Amino acid sequence: MKDIAGFFSWIFVTLITLLPIINPVSTAVLLLGISSHLTNEDRNHQITMACIYMTGILVIFLLAGHFIMVIFGISIPGIRIAGGMVIGFLGFRMLFPSAEHMTQEGKQEALQKSDISFSPLAMPSLSGPGAIATVITISSSIDGRHGYAKVFAFAGVVIAIVITALVSWLVLRGAGFMRRLLGVNGVDSLSRIMGFLLICIGIQFAINGIKDLALDTAFWQNL
């Protein structure tokens, strides 16, 4: 029963962390600007493939998170602090935007491409550095668990990633309607709200990492 409760807890935590970072609303605005040369059928196909790519990228980094840490000698407190800093930085950029989401050169390149699903939609827009840092951080949090608790935790996170991809797919499919409904100012306001949430989440990740570091006796003995 405890493992099942943990399963749903991981789904919830991952969703409220990933959705603001991925921010499908901003990707929808980007999509409108780079898909004018595509038919509706082609654009919908690109959206579907982008969400599939995003799911695959995040699941791979989730499952490979432990091996990445071992290969590069990264500690759990280190990945949590670094992940929190990246997430917080992205939040500040969303809360206080100073530049366009994509450079003019990037937009021109995308306008000449028939396939925009992997780049720039899946990477770096949907599954960018912030999302990847988040799933690696989550992976490090799960790594200390054992048995069914670990299986349920990974399963919960994978399901949350799939749900996030489905939400992103729905938002991207409704990009035109969303822009007409919210307008430019509405999209900008929603992006700023998500940015504030990201700052809070990033700071909490960093606090957890500092707390773990302070309690790590092996670290202090090696100084």
C-alpha cells in the first residue's frame, strides 16, 4: 500500500515539476512562427513525432541518470544543487524575459526544414537542458530506494513523462486556438507564472542538495 501511494506521489511531483519547465505554451507560440510552410496534416504529424521524441529523450536520461553520475563522478547532492540552479535560471528567464525564445537565425533555419519535430521542437524546446536536468535529479532521488519502491518510483516518473507529452501534444495541436484565446499578453503572463513556479522548485532542489551535503559525513572526512 505504501509503495502504491509512493507511485502516485512520484507521478504528481514529476508532473508539477516538468510541466512548467517544458512549458508547452511557449513551444506552441514557437510552432506558430516556424510551421507556416507546412500543411495542417504535416504540422500535426510533426507535433506527434516531437512529443514521441521528447518522451524517449527524457526516459533515456531518467534511466541512465545513475550511470551518468557514476561515469562523471557526480554526487547526488551535486546533481541536486546543479539541477536546482539550472531550473531556477530557466525560471528567471521566463519571469524576466530579455530575448526571444528562439533566435532569428534559428527561425530561418527551421522555416527551411521539412522536419522540425526533433529540432527545434523536441530539442531544445520541449526536452531542453532544464527538463533533462530535472529527470536526472529525480533519478538521483530514486537511486537510494530498493525493491518494489524503486520500481514503483521509476514507473511513476515514466508515466508522468508520458502524461506530460500528452499534455504537450494537446497544447501544440491547439496552438492556433490558444493564441486567439489568450492573445500575446495572455501567453506572456502564463509564461511568467510558470517561471515563478520554476524558481521555487529550483530553490527547493538546491536546498535539498545542500542539506544532503551537510549530512554527508564521507564528504567532510575527505576534505
